[in-house]
Amino acid sequence: MWKSDNPIARIIRLVLGLGIVVVIVLTALTIIFSFPEKSTTTNATAKVQSCEDTGPITRRGFGHNWNCTVNLRDDKTGETWSDQVDMNLFTPADVGKENRVAWGYAGGRIVKSDNRVYSSPEGYSGATNIIVMFATGAVAIVAALWFLAKAIIWSFSQQGQRRFWEKSLGTSAEKKVKKQQDDEFWAEMRRNRELRKEQRRRRRAAKK
């Protein structure tokens, strides 16, 4: 299949490459959302009514993603409301229990929206959250772009792939010339290093 120019084989190679990209992205999301940022203060009490598992694959990656129906009461105003809370903030083990949470409006109400967001003291520090997000994101972006490019190249015919790599990396003859030039360069560097060592040795001997 890998060396076939059959259109179906080329499509399979493309789909396989794109599938690898999707797996990389979902794995990165799984890692990132496994480190939710904790709230330093709370301003409401939440009583969990029920939970539903929306996994094993969601926009937040692989595994469980509990979406729970919760009744909430604001500490300051006494306002009560019900909401659907995901992000694994609660699990079925919390059903019937009261939990302290922090809540606010998404985007700080920069836009007119009633979308509330929630966080819990049972999380990770902001520094940990940022480190995990950037480290995982950086690796995932590089890997995803690499396999995306590979997927596109895999969909080419064998002749098309050869032309692409020759244009990108050079022909066999060009690579041979380049290797010879590199070998000569490093050989010259070694000769110069040995010459300098010999000169230093002679200077030390002359001082004695």
C-alpha cells in the first residue's frame, strides 16, 4: 500500500495521516484538560443532581467527561439556578453532595452573555496549568503539522513523492556532493584544531 499508486491506496494513506493528526490533537487536549486551574476563593455552593458521561471522545480529548446537572446558590445574593457543568468539575461520586465552587461569567461579560463558568479549589495552580498547556501545545503543534505534511505527501504518487523530496532535499547526486563538502569541511576543521594544538605545544616548549 505504501508504494502503490492506486488511487484508493493514496486516499487510505491520506486518511491514515489525517487520523494520526487527530489522535495527536485529542491526546494533547486530554493532557491539558487533565490539569484544570483551581480557584483560590469560592463564592457559591453547588449540589450535584446527576451526571452523564459524554466520553470516550469529546472536544476535550479522550476518556471520561462528566457533564453534571447542578443546583447552585450564590453566597452574596442568595440567587439560585440550575446549570450543566462539564470539564469533570464533578463526578457521579458527588451526586447528592454539596460542593464549594467559584463562578463567574465567561469573558468577564465583555460581551452580553449569560454563559457561566465554574472552577473548583480541587485543581492545579495557575503556573502549573500554563506550563502544561504551553509545553503540551508546543509538542502537539509540531507533531501535528509534521504528520499533516506527511499525510499530504503520502497522497502523492510515488513519482510525485520523489519529485517533492528531490526538490526539498536534493537529488541523490546533489546529496552526495553535499556530503562530500561537509566531510571536507569537518576534515579541515580537525586539521586546523590539530595545528593550533601543535603550535601551543611548541610555544610551551620554547618557554621552557
